[in-house]
Amino acid sequence: MAEWLYEAGIGENRAALVSRGEIWKARIELEGSWPRVGAVLTARLADRSTGKVSLDSGGEALCDPLPKGITQGAALNVRIIREAIPEPGRAKLPKAVPAAPDAALRDGLDLLGRITATGLPVRTMRAHEPDLFEAAGWSEVLDEAVTGDIGFPGGALRLSPTPAMTLFDVDGGGPLEPLAVAAAHAVARAMERLGIAGSVGIDFPTLSGKAARQAVAEAIDAALPQPFERTTVNGFGFLQIVRRRERASLPELLRADPIGAETRAELRRIERLPPPLPATHMVTQRIARRLAQQPQWTEALTRRMGGEVRITSAKE
């Protein structure tokens, strides 16, 4: 039976939907993630030409459409429909729509609330318990997200997030039609596993016949849960999918701050060490630098492990 595994980690919360010993969905929520989808907040119009609003509780969002007749600096309530998306050099602001003036203000669901709302069982994991995340392949999923290398029987995918869309390139040997159909199933699984939405492009091998291209499109329809829209497979083997996007995918989160992701993974490893605990924990220099910038993470590790924690790097 499928169940959610949940961990309240240091710097991030984690969830994995596990069925038959495999991870079908992997989700990470960074500390301080805000505003969340579904939040209803008070704001003021900061720039009518772009729809930018200043949230009274801090930060900005893009509101579209704007209420008719609203003027610069006017107050309004907004509902968040997409969270901020990290991008190289800048981040896409959250997206919002107008909410009724008398709407009840609220925050959006956090990760635990979202997985609980699915109705599936949720098991909260502790550091002293067996590591069911790793037993199901957690590190391998994170590696997929970071490297973009995703294997499937008979071939491989290369995942490349871009500001415009997420791209999948298909590679493999053997007859092209069976390869493309298998790749379609693999792409659908990867999109679900890694939380990929928005605009997605897939570069399949070039298929000569219309029936072969239709078989690939039908494989996408069968494997990817609705709702989504897609094109047909064109003569060059390209198909585009569009899914409603509410938050950053796992590859976007991890690639936006690789040192932070590496540091949080190391803290998870240290937290799970069995006694007797070493007096000093050796980490890389870049992890040591990040921990110096985030002293609250080391403080949280100290509280969880019940004693002083000393972090050092090879340079020391």
C-alpha cells in the first residue's frame, strides 16, 4: 500500500510517497518557504504596469488580473496561485489573483498539510528509526534531480531545467518505436517523482510513421495523471506538455543552491549516526562555510543530538 514518509529536517522538510519499496513522489520544502499556494494575504499595488504588489507581511508578488479601477498604492487582498520559482541570477516572483475584499486571510498548506490532504497514510520518521527514505532510494532520486541523468530499461533520459521549460532528451539503442514508448513512460514517472510541471519539452528519437508517433503520444496519456495538455509528436520527434505549475520542481530547488542542498544532506547524515558519537564531525570546506553562515542549523543539530557538536573541515 502506498504511504507518505515525512521528516522534519534541519533547514528543510522532506516527504516521499513510497509504494512497493519505490519512491513515486519526492518533495522538499525549504525553511522559510513563503508565501505558499492558497494563502490569502493583504497587499498594496506597487506597479500597475507589471501587476506587482507589495505584500503587507513582506515580499512581493505579481497579480493578474488587477481589479478594475485600482490605483497605484491601493490596498487589495490577493490569493497566491504559484510560489516563487528560483532561476539563475533571479527568482520568479510568486503569482497571485485578486481575492474578495472580505475574504478571510489565511496561510497556504505546508508540506505536511499537503501530503495529509491526499488522504493517504502519513508516517513521520525520526532520526533514531530505520532510514526508510534511503531504503526506498532517496539519495538516488536527489542525484537524478541534480545531475539530470535518469535511466530506464533500454535507454536513458537527460533532464535539463531552463527558465522557459524543462527539457527531456531521450537516448538509447534498439528499435526506435519501443524505445520512444518506454521513454514516454519514463518521462511521466520522472515528472511525477520530481514534481515537474509548467512547460515540458521531450525530444524523442525521430519516428518515421504517424502510427508510431501516435503510440508515443498515447503512452504519455496513459502514464501521466491528468490534468495536462500536450501537442502531438512532430516529425522531428518533439512533444510538448503543459501542466499547471504551483511551485518549484525538485531539480530547480536543488540546483538553485547546490551547497545548501549538500549541507542539509550532510546534517541529515550526521543526525542519524548511532552512538557513540564522534567528538568532531569532518565536513568539506564549502559545507563548513555554509554552516558558519547558518549557525541556527548547527544549533538545531546540537539540540537534536543532545550534546555539543563540533564541525570542522579538512583545511582546519
